Amino acid sequence: MLTGSQHVALRWLNDGRRVAAATLVETVGSAPLDPGAEMLVDDAGRIEGSVTGGCVEGALVAEAQEVLAGGAPRVATYGISDSQAADVGLMCGGTVRVFIHEVTPHQDVLQVVADALDADRPVALATVLDGASAGAKLAVTADAEAGSLGVTDLLDSGVAREARGYVDEGLSAVRRYSAAGEVMGDDLRVAIQAFATPPSMVVFGAIDFSAALAPLARQIGYRVTIVDARESFARSPRFSAHAEVVVDWPDRHLAGRELGPRDAVLVFTHDPKFDEPALLAALASDAGYIGALGSRRTHAERTERLRAAGVTEEELARINSPCGLDVGARTPAETAIAVLGEILAGRAGRAGGRLAEAQGPIHPRRAEVG
């Protein structure tokens, strides 16, 4: 489920509408969107969201209208080998499974999920896909559950335990359980949609490149902080419009933060008295990506100073500089795209070359299937 869909569903329900949700629960092969993508359809035919970027949405609207007319919840499968899929135009070459159900009875559970997302707290939403309880939901936070899957307490506790494991990585999956709710079984499918807290991106230097990068980084899910010790630079509204702005020295700021493999540190200051403390502090963290702007000569000189400060070759290899993909970027906006492209490629384990020249699946496989 996309992070905004809970809020939309709640608003529509509070307006007195009946709402059906079509949720992408599983993909096999290539698919435009990851499991968790969701489309909402109300009883007046209004539509919000997407599950495949347009391939099967028309067919899913008809399925949702059948559910709102009294039809049972169902899992619809569309694939390139299915005649139905060919009719609706699933051209990505994969197979998608979408669960369609009415969400009206689950306002309290959706509210728990929405509140957690608003507070940047990790949360998972589990939904039964089969049997008499199809559509029942359980919200799982770090220390509590809300709702019930309507089968057995054993199923609720087993799903809650697994959901907390999935939420650490923000993964979504379809898990299978016995009719009694035991982990070893194949009678019931439960879709677990996990929402980890947003990854952090710390950008040192309140400059044009930071202003160009911040809104794009937010759109791909990062919580952005721009840090600069020069208050007169940092206070421009072009930075605060899309990022938290902090006036502080780099090493002091990072000393108070805990960064992990999903987080990124970018050094854009172009000044050794800021660059080097920022890089030393970033290397002392567990940040998954460390990047710095600058020419090859600038980076070579900076590398020598870092070596003199005791940085090892292994640590130096963590620094991506000059950062960004080689796309000929010159302007701040072009550079922002190049840098974020390199970060995305690294997250997916890709080299960042041209898709037309690459082999293998276009979309990296993120979800597990039980």
C-alpha cells in the first residue's frame, strides 16, 4: 500500500463513501510497481492510485465495482500468458496478483497505520487473502497490534511476529499459513505490507546543488536534512521548502545521529574545513552511501589529506567522489539527477548503465513470497 492511500481511504470513508481497494500483493517477473501499490475506487466511480501504472487498472475498476455491488473479495491474477492480461495490456512481461476487497469495516486499523506513518514510526499492515475472513486486517507496530485477522489467535501472533521482521527492511510479502494459523502450512495466504521509517539523507552545504537535490530526494522517499555552519547561507527558504535545515558543524551534527545502511550522506560544501570533518564523521557512521562533489583533482588532494588523518584504504573506498552517474551533468538539477541515480543504482545492486545494453530483469526483485 502506498503511504498516502490510508489517508485517502479514511477521508473517503469519513465522507460516507463506500470504498474498495485493489492492492498489489505479489509480482512474478517484471512489473512496473512493487507489492503494496494500491488503487482505491469508491461507490461513485472515483479512482485514486495505481497498481501497474496503467496496464490493468481498467479491469480492476470493474472488479472493484463488483465487490462494492456485493461480490466476494478476490485475488485477481494478470500475466502476459493470460488472455485476460493481453486484453488489458499487461505488456511488462510479468505476472501480478491483486487483492480486491471493501475496506469499510477496517477504519480503526487504517487509522493506526496512518497515525504511525504521520509520526514516522515503522508499521505493518497484514490482510487475509483467502477464506471467510478474506479482507480482515491486523496493524502491527513495534509494541502493539490493532484489529484481528479473524481466524485464530495463533495466526494473529504468528503474523505479528513475522511482520515485525519484515518492517525492519520495509519489505512486502505474501506468507502462507495453515488453517489453524500455524507457520508451516499452505491453506491461508496473508499479505504483509511493511513500512519502515523513511531513510535519511544528510546533505552538507547550503548551495544550489542541495536546493536542486532536496525535492527530488523527498519524492523517492528520503527524509532530507541540509546542514551548514554558515547561518546566512542556510536560512534561505529554498532549502527549508523541501528539507529540515540545521545550522551546525558537520562532525558535531553527525555525532548526534545514528545512520544505517539505508541512509546517505552527501558532502557538497566545496571547502576542506567543512568537507573533511563531514567525511570523517560519515565514515565513522554506518551510512550506506557517502558521496562528495568535486573534480577528480579535488578528490585526489582530499584523499591525501584524509590518509594523513588516518583514514584507511578500505574506508576511502566507501567515498563516492566525484559522486553521480556519468551522464554529462552540468547544472545543479542535472547533477542532482546524476547523484540520485547513482544512489538508486547502489540500492538496487545495479551498475547504473543503459537498460538497452543490460541483461536480466529490469525491475529488481524486492519482495519475498512464502
